[in-house]
Amino acid sequence: MPDAPASDLLPRESILRDAALVMGKDLRIERHSKVTLGQLLPFALLVLILFAFALDPDRRILEEATPGLFWLAVLFSMLLAIQRAFSVETADGVIDALRLSDLDPAGIFLGKAAGIGLHLLVLEAALLVGVTVLYGTTPHGWLLLAATMLTATAGLAAAGSLYGVLAAGLRVRDTLLPILMLPVVAPVLIAGTEAFTAAYEQSSGEGWRWCGLLAVFAALYVVIGIFAFEPLLEES
Amino acid sequence: MDAVVRFRAAVCLLGRFPALAGVDLDVAPGEIVLLQGPNGAGKTTLLRACAGLVPVTEGEATVLGVDLVADRRPVRPLVGVLGHRTGLYDDLSVAENVRFWSRAGRSRVADADAALARLGLDGRLADVPVAMLSAGQRRRTALAILVARRPRLWLLDEPHAALDQDGRDLVDRLMTDAVGAGATVLFASHELDRARAVAHRTVTVAGGTVSGLLDGAVAAPAAEPAGEVPVA
């Protein structure tokens, strides 16, 4: 006979514990499915190679455009990562199960964003190696480079989680998400490119200002996500 | 004792279509109530409304003391839902799914492991990805989550569907055991002979309304509830 209806439940966990639970689940899904390693990573590297094919006649342009091409490749890969992250939440009634759970919606948001962010950081590390090898460019300001990647990734992951859940309940989500997302993350493309350009050209002073802009963007979307995720989850 | 479910002239709109068009329903603590009716009658919507998954736009609706018209979200952690869709992650194993959803419902890992054993999922099946399961095995996994969470109100939509004979018998035992332990069960089924055998009473849903009662208006629960149920 089953135990009596639960009256001895564990105390409600903090938002961060909920976030860790959701992120851990997403990392386990990746460990089993290997979508990031098996599909997103090859896709991102393929984009770099195609850029090289398109611009190779003039190697100098390719080198100058490296920061922008890097972040374009990140943005394209990000769209696939977000679609994947939220497709697992909409399959077979999972989104209802999330609503019925005792997880704090803000914790779900932070967990999804953290999971997406970790996947993006892996992709960005691989892309950095890719541009170094394929385009023959070597950055100098490693600290600025790392800070830019961290802040830009946080912003992309937070904005992506917000728009991912917004589009999750729609039949046209796969085509709608890029239309919604790309204009929103345009500041990340601009600031990331400028900060990377500074890191490649050893003019890090200007780069740090762009990095600060990325941090503001990330903080803004984290705060918006914490408050807006619940109503969006209700509507999805 | 106050009703676990109390609906008065409750209306639920799906878009502009009134899926529930003025439902009156009372379910007492410790009851097993069967919802019967044709496809599209509103049984699933009624169960989802009880779970706080669809809004009640008019009338009164109280479940486990929670006023669903005012705010339906607080009722969700108190109920367990088994719907047509199982709510499982395909890429996670059976055990990973049950443990994740148990923790998401603030249950202990030990409860999840006990539920896996109860549903016969603690052997080699525990490590199998859900994507590789049969429909019946997925159903068992979803039931294991329900057992682990020990909800106060079980809301089951076609709980016998896709299950083999053993599985169907197990579902019946789970319902009676849950009621024996103090929970309440509201379920919809088209397998009327089996369902009526386990239900204390039957309610007919048709055209978005509860149109009649069968087997007596209120039948005494088979077992006295052992646990406390919140009152309105």
C-alpha cells in the first residue's frame, strides 16, 4: 500500500537549488543524446568553414572579419541550442508536468539559461580554436576575450531562455524563434565583435567598455527572465 | 468533511469554445469517482481544470481548499495528473525521470526508488531511456512518478490505456490503495466494466456539463481516509 498523501515533503528548495536541478537534468539529457557535441559543434565549425570559403580570396578581409564571423557563428548555433533546449520541454506533455511541479519558475528559467550557457561556452571554445586554425588569427587580450565570452554567453542564454519559452507553445516555433531572437541579440553581436576586435588588436581599453555593455545586457535579461518566465510558461 | 472538489456552474473556455459549460460537481474526501461520457464531452478538460491547468472563467471551483477562479496555481503541487501524454523526457532513463520529477515535487529519492519497485521498474528497465519504452512501459513510468509524489488528489485520464492485464490490475490497486491511505481519486475511462468495479460512483459528462449521476448520487467511500485533507 502506498504511503499516505505527502505531508512530509521536503522543504521548498531555493530558486538556485531548483535551477541546479533543472540544469543537471539538461546536462544529463545532453550526456545521453550528445546533440551539442554531435550536431551543434559540427554545425558551428561548418559555418566557420563556409565563411572561409566565401572570403578566402582575400585573406586579409577574413582576418579582419574574424570577430564578427565568430559571433555570427555563435548566434546561428545559439538558435539551434535554444530550439533543442525547449523542444525537450514541449514533447509529450512535459510542459504541463513542469507547471504541475513545485519548481519555482524563476529557478526553471535560471536552470535552462545555465544549461544553454554551458553548451554555448563549449561551442565558443571550439569556435575559438576553429578561427585560430582556419583563419590564422591569434588573440592577444585573453582576459578580455574570456570576459567577453562569459558576459555575452550569459546574455544570449538568458534572452534565449526567455524567447525559447515564449515560442515553446506555438506550432510555428521553429521558424518564429529566429525572427524573434536575432533582432534582440543584435547588441550582443555588435558588442561582442567590438570587444573581440579590441582583444585581437591589443587595444583592450575600448574592449572593456563593450564588455561592460554585454554585462548590462546579461543582467537586464536575467532580471526580466526571473520575473517574466512564469507568465510566459503559463501561456506556452 | 468539506468536498475535495466543488464545482458550481463552472465554465472553461478553450479559445472561444466552452469545453465546460456550467459544471456542478462534488467529490468527497476518500472517494473514487469515475467520469464517463463520449469523446469530446469535457472529461479531460474537467480533470485539467481540477489540476489548475486550464482556467475556470465563470462559476465557482474549489479543489483541496484552493479557489481556482482566484488563483489556480497553488493547487498544482497538491494533485497528481496522469494524462494522455506522459510528461517524460525521452532522453532520460526511467529512473532518471522518476527521480527528477519526484525531486521537482519535493519528494525524497527514497520515495522515487520505492515507486520504481512498486511499478516493477526497478530491474533492467530502470536504466532504459524512455524513448525506447513501449506505450505501456511509459504509462507505468508516469504512474511511478504519481506514486512517488503521493498527491492528495489523483486525476487520471484513461489510466488503463495501453497497459496489459497486470498493469490494469495494478492501476486498480493503486487507486484503491491511494484512497485507503487518505487520497481522493477522480478518473475518466471508457473501460466502463473495469472502471465501475473500482469506482465508488459514476458521473456522466456530456456536452461540457455533468448531466447525471449513476450508481447513486453519493456512495460511501470504501475506506475511511487516513490522512488529513485540507478543508475549504
